Amino acid sequence: MSLLVVGLSHRSAPVSVLERAALGADAQIKLLQDTVAAEPATEAAVLATCNRIELYADVDKFHAGVAELSTLLAQHSGVGLDELTPYLYVHYEDRAVHHLFSVACGLDSMVVGEGQILGQIKDSLAKAQELHSAGRLLNDLFQQALRVGKRAHSETGIDRAGQSLVTFGLEQLSAGTAVEDWARGKRALVIGAGSMSSLAAATLARVGVGEIVVANRTYDRAERLAALLGEQYGQGLGDADGTDVLARAVPMDAVPGELTRADVVVSCTGATGVVLTAEEVAASVEGRTGQPVAFDEAGDSGRTTTDARSDADAGDARRTPLPPTSVGTDEGCPLDMAAVQGGFSVMGEAAVAGMDAATLEQHASWAAGSAVDRREAARRSPEADAELITALAATVATVGRIPERRKPEPVAQVPRPAPVLSLLDLAMPRDIDAAVHRLAGVRLVDIESLGEASADAPMAADVDQVRRIVSDEVAAFGAAQRAAHITPTVVALRTMAADVVANEIARLEGRLPGLDDKHRSEITQTVRRVVDKLLHAPTVRVKQLAAEPGGAGYADALRTLFDLDQETVASVSRAEDSTEKNRGPR
């Protein structure tokens, strides 16, 4: 049997695909059950976070396993297999082990070194154990991954190479200002009461916000989190000045009102749809400033193509256009004014792009103050037009643009106001409408923008040290697994030897019926010691040899040399696997 992982993550798939492929708790359970029921797999575990969906399995056939796991991921994620396949990655055997260990250390995280993944790996193992889908291989693998992750964080400074998503997100919101200075005294609204939201609330309390409001669909959970925050940070342990942090809970229907009061919003719920719409955010800003909020193009600066597509439909209908410039105010212009887009001057190169040669010449002459008869220009021969176009193309190739007869008039710029509301969306799928990026007076940081901001982060020497730890641990895990592979054969050999001893002692008693108990016991112990000594060296040595690369054949050699029953060896393996699968969460 062999380890196989099929998955997708923020490194292989765009956010829009990850959002659609996100697996809820029920879908994860069904996926595990269907995987172990499939022919190629005997064990399965799912690692599903906001940034990755990975299915681990112990399979007996590589190609059949890849096909089956990919199909199951597509079925349970709701994304078609044809659409999902380009974003899937596959790791096998040692590469699969290396991948999980790297994930556990935070090397594959959106923010390098974040430690929250360890809790998510632990939860994945507990779920697989509870459903009895994890056998010996996956139990050993995930438990070792947890140990490797803890070792990386304790022996290196990997935490310095990157922060948790919450901390990194707050740093992006503070835009270069120290987070403590930026957050001090602010009012924060935390939407959700799960592990990530709880971490966000605790982080906000530590950096010195003055008030934290927790909203959750289950009000009792919001109350428990608010109470915990009050106990930990409400006794003079709030900001640097010793001010208490006020924490309180509200139901979800109170969120619109709390938005009007909040300075910072952190949202991380398990909702499958948008929790905060652009209209709700705009209304909250208007309620605070008393001024209408515009959807402005400046908000698209720094946004990705993916985000531009995702919020285009939502934002276009609400966009407040920029004020017009001089288009349509000049008389005698030969351009078709109805075809010119608002916001550009007829003098500018953007307005003349794509014009035919005759009209281009006429426009140039008009802009220079002279007049050209359109009919005269229309009588130009195709050869003359071709020459003009060739000349224009040569100019474009040289200077990079169509030459102008006048400089373009400056386009009016609408200054983007400083944000009065900062939002951090840590959910996948998104909690906050992507169109909020284009709201003036609002700053939104979400999973995708966090990924872009951290993509070029410098890699510390600690990262290289963690990589060495991962490589060493992968080698050790492989050796342990290869050694464990021969254990059933060694157990079967020793069982056979014990049977031989028992049969010979029984035969001796038949030949010497008068043998007393003392002598019988001494003879039995002597025979057992002889057998144990004869088997000790070969069994220890065969385990050492089996742990080396390519050592899997030693088990076969041992079975052949001692004529061991294959079914006896297989029964030992089944018993071990059954013990692991029936083991509950630890």
C-alpha cells in the first residue's frame, strides 16, 4: 500500500475556485466515507482549511487512486472535474510525506511560518480517527507531522519569517504604521466565534483596541467569547496604557448598526455566501460621515484581475462616474462624439486610438488649427492610406504610441479619502463582498490580497533550517515505515518458532512422562533461549536493512527462507490496521 495526496491550494488555484470547492463539515465526512469505500483506498483523511483542500489516502494502485480521489473531490466540492483538474496537484510516497510535513511547518502557508495549521492538522486526524478512516499509515503520518511542526517552531525562528494571518492582515490594514499605534482605542467588530475569529479577537485585544463586539449566528457562542475576552483582557490588561478592553456580544441582526460604530471589522464565518454586502458597508460609512459613498476606480489600485472580474457585475450598477472633462465642448471636431468614452479629451491619444488613416489625418489637422475637407481626405487612394498606416506603425514601434499634435488635457482625478472603516476578511469563501474594494473611504484586506502582499516576503535563514528539518524527518519517517513493513513478517517468524518450541516440548513430555515440573520448566526455558538467540541477529539485521531505501524485498526473502505462510503474515497486518482504525481520537 502507498501514500497518495490529491488536492488544491492557494498556490495552485485562484480564490474563486477555492471558494467554490470549499468543503463543509458534512461534505468532509461524506468524502471520507466514500473514499475508504472506494476500491483503491483503504485509509483516508481530509485536510480542509481556508487555503487548501487535500485528500490523503493509502492506495494500492497509483493511477487508479489518482483518478478515484480526483473524481471524489470534484463530486463533493461541486466543481466539475474538467474545471477542477487543472488546479489539482498530486504527491506520492515520500513526496506526499514531504508535502504534509512542509504544510505542518508553515512552509506552504499563505503567510510563511503561521502556526494555526497545526491545529487544523490535529482536527483532521481526530475526524479521521472518529470515523475510523485512518489506519496505521495515516495515524503515524499525521502524528509525526504534528511533531515535526512543533519541532520547527521550537528549534527555529520560523515564526519570524511570517506571522499568523490575523497579525499579517492587521499589518496590511495599518499600512506601515505600527499595529499597536494604529489599533489603540479603536472599536472593533468581530463577526464569527470560531477558532479564527477567537484568535482575531484575542489579537485585537492584545494590540490595544478599546472595544470588541462579537457577533455570531449562535448568540451563546458570541457571549462565551466575549466573556472570555473580558476575563483575560478586561482587568487592566488591554492596551499599553492599562485601559480595560470592553467586550460584549450581539446577535447577527445587530451587525448593520454595529458597523456604523466600528473602526475595524474582522470576519471569519462558515457561511457559504456573502455576510457583508457592499451596500451594507457603504451605508455604515454614510451613517458615520453623513456623506454618500462613491464606488471609485481608485479602489481598484493593487487589485488582481480575479478581483476585478468578481466584483465587476456588482460594482458597475453602483459606480459613481468621474466628472467629465472637455469631451463634447469643442466645435468642428471631426470625431463621432457619441463614440468617445466619457473622461477623455478629444485632444488625447486615447480618443484617437483605432481611427482610420483619413479620419486620423483630419483630426490631426483640426487639432493643429487647420481644416481638411473630409471629402478630400476620403478621396485618398488605398495605396496612400497604406503608406500612411505603415508610417504610423513605424512611429508606434519607435516611440510606443501614436504621435499627437497636442498634448492631452489632464483627466480629472478624484482623490481617494483616507479609510474610515477597515475590514479584514479571513473567510473562505469570502464573507465580505469583493466590490467593497472599490468603496471610497473603506480599506478591505482579504485572503487573496494577503497572498499577494506576502508573495515577495523575504525568506529568512530560519526557513532554510526548517527545510532541512523537514528533509531529515521525511527520511526518518520513510525508514520507520519500511522497517514497520517487515514487522508482520518478523512477528509471523517468531510465532512459527514459538509453535515449534511448544510442539517439541509436548513431544518430550510424551517420551519422558515422569519428568518433574522443575526439570520440564528448565528444559522449556533453555529451548526458548536457544531459539531466541538464533533469531535475534537475523531479525534485528533484517529490520535495519528493510529501513534502507529499496529494503522492501527483505520481507519477501525472509518469508521464502523460512517458508512462512503468507496468510499468517497478512493476518498480522490486518490485526495491526484494525487496531489503528478502531483507535479513538487522542
